[in-house]
Amino acid sequence: MKRVLYFLEDRAHESFLTALVERVALEEGLRTEPRVLSSTGGAGRVVQELQQYAMDVGRHFEGACWFDVLVVGIDGNCRSRATRVREIDRAVAGSGLEQCVVHCVPDPHIERWYLLDIGALRQATGLEVAVSVPPYKCERSVYKSILVEQLKAVGSLLGGPEYGAEIAGALDFDVVGDRRYGDKGFMSFVDELRRGLTR
């Protein structure tokens, strides 16, 4: 059993990523014990709460990881993955948590990961969706708006998070991580996660 802590932006992150982490763990012959410490308020709040947590851990636990993996998920928001990784690393610097962190940076937003594998979206919702995911766009809420529109057909009022676990479970990693049409940051996350779970 691997203990996994999460600092995430919102419910869309929580639903999708906790299921994705469990799926990767199962592929490695492991199970996870998830504990979500933050999942509201966006990237700024995640980084702020992570920094506070890291300070508390540094003071009270002398930097020891009492868990196996710390997944930090913040949207890229059209900043580079490297920029977001540095932001996360600065928040935990000197706390001893550096060895436990797994960086998850969907770019530009997590909703794009929900949409990139249409087969997984169809399987999760039971819909014959015919969505055309636009190439990488920085405008705020582009992918969220597309997802909401598609899910109206199944009467969804929540805009996607209620299907996050099912979509994550059905994803074709090669499709989502495709270098030309997908998000190369997806496979960076999955590879980092595998290393974190198996170390």
C-alpha cells in the first residue's frame, strides 16, 4: 500500500488524478491510500498551501516523508512545464519533501486531458460524442467549455468532474501523451509517478 498525498487545483483535478494514480499503481502491482489535502482555489492557492505544509513538515517532522508520494497538480495555464515545476519545487525547498514530489502539469488545463482521448470520453459517458478538440489554445476555459457542451447531452450539471475517474480509467496513454496532438507533459507525469511509486 502506497500512501499518496495530493495538492490539487479543483474537483476536476481530484476526480481525474486520484483515479489515474490508482490505475498506474495497479499496473505496478500496488494499491494506494489517497489523502487529498487541498483541491480548491486554483494554482495560487495550491502553491501557497503546499508551501505552508512544507514549512510545517520541516518544523515538526524534520523533513521526513511519512508518506510515499506527494502529487502536486496545477494547470500549466500556457506557462512552460519547467516554469510550473520550478514553482512547485520552490514551495517545498528545504523541507525534505523534494524527494517525494511528483509534478502534474496539464497544459493548458486539466479539461484538455479529459478530451484528448475521445474513445475514453465515449466509454465513460456512454455518449457518441463527436467533439473536435482544437489544437493547443491558451484562452481560458476553451477546453472546459467544450467539455461542458459535450456533457450537456447526458444531463451533466457539474461539467466533467463526475466522469473524471471513468475517463482516467479508460485513457489510452499513447493518445493523450502523443507529441504532436496530445500533451507531452502527460507522459512526463506518468513516468515521474511510476518512479515515485516504485522507489
